[in-house]
Amino acid sequence: MNKFESFTPGGVAVVIGASGGIGSALFSALNETDRFKTVLGFSRRSPLPIDLGDEASLERAAKAAAADGEIRLVIDATGFLHQGGEGPEKTWRELDPQKLATAFAVNAIGPALLMKYFLPRLPRTGKTVFATLSARVGSIGDNRLGGWYGYRASKAALNQFVRTASVELARRAPEAVCVALHPGTVDTHLSVPFAKQGLDLHSPDAAAANLLSVLDRLKTEDTGGFFDWQGACVPW
């Protein structure tokens, strides 16, 4: 079990998207530690429900978390890849404005609004982390296969939000860290249609353990970075 010794004890940890595969595993793992006084999970089905498309609900969640104590850790585990029987675009001929808008709304705009309301409420001193789940396919430098237009572009936009917010956050809280994380390929409903024989799939519990280990190792100079589940830097 990760002890989170790099974090000041007694604070609040928050998981956004706590009803999803990775989010629920992160929420459970954080509850098994004794580093945080309170672990809060927000989703559409939580007691205080949120929706990334409802800005007011995100503000309410941030206020509620701050009222519980010092927010030391926020993990955004939300994301959108596909819905129904339609997968990511394989060619530009499949580009659809509504699908692109949905991808950007969930993968970029929603997390940006989480930053808007949670980052100003982080303590000014001591280690605090805001982490959002990105994806390696959002890396422009690593894109050699093409396809998946909306998912790639919206995650690339998310990475830019992270980088930009980290600069502003450093002026307010010099010890705070704002990062994007690639969790690897996790065995959830999101990856089921794309699982290939021999693909290295992580269980949600294993993914959560890996990500929390990375978060515990993060230092101030890592803010604004993009890291994979092993802690290695992912190219922009």
C-alpha cells in the first residue's frame, strides 16, 4: 500500500469521475491509506452529483471539498473515447462536428473548468497535486499511426491546459504540482472494443496503484509535465 509520505497528513483527497473503472479504483485505494483525513469521490451518481457539462456543479464540488479541509490531492479520472457502437475516427472522412464537440467538451473543456475551481482552492504551501488522466495518443510527437482524430486532438488540448495552468498555479502556490498522466491501457469498458491479443492490459486496481505511486514521487519541478504510469515523461 502506498503511504503517500510526500503529502502533508490530514488533508483532503478528491477523485473526479469516481464511478468509472479507474476512478473507482483510485477512490478505493485512497480510502485504504491513512494519509488523508477525507477522501471525496464525485460523479454523476455521487451524493453531490457533478456533470462536466454543468459548470455550476463543478464549482459546488470544489467548494464542498475545500470546506472539508486543505485539498492536497485532486485526480480527474474522467474521459470520453466512444459511445454506442461507434468507435474513434479512422479517417478524415468520418469526422463529425457533433462528435468532435463532445470529445472536446469532456476531454478538454470539462477538466479545464475543474482547474478553474479547484486550483485556486489548493493550499499555498506544502505539496499539493492536481492530476488529470490524459492519453499517450494525445502526444503530437508520438503520433505515427494517425486516426482517432477527436480523441487525439482533445487530449492534446487537455495537455496544453495542464501546461498553461501549471505556470499560473506556480505563482500562487510554488510547491503545487499540476500534471497530465497516461494510465496505460486499462481493462475497462473504454478499452474493450480495442483490446488486442497480447496487449498489455492493466486491471483498474493495478492502474490505480501505478498512478498513485507516480503521484507520490512527483516533485515541484515536475509541474506542467506529462507522465506515464511508470513515471516516465511522455513527449508533447
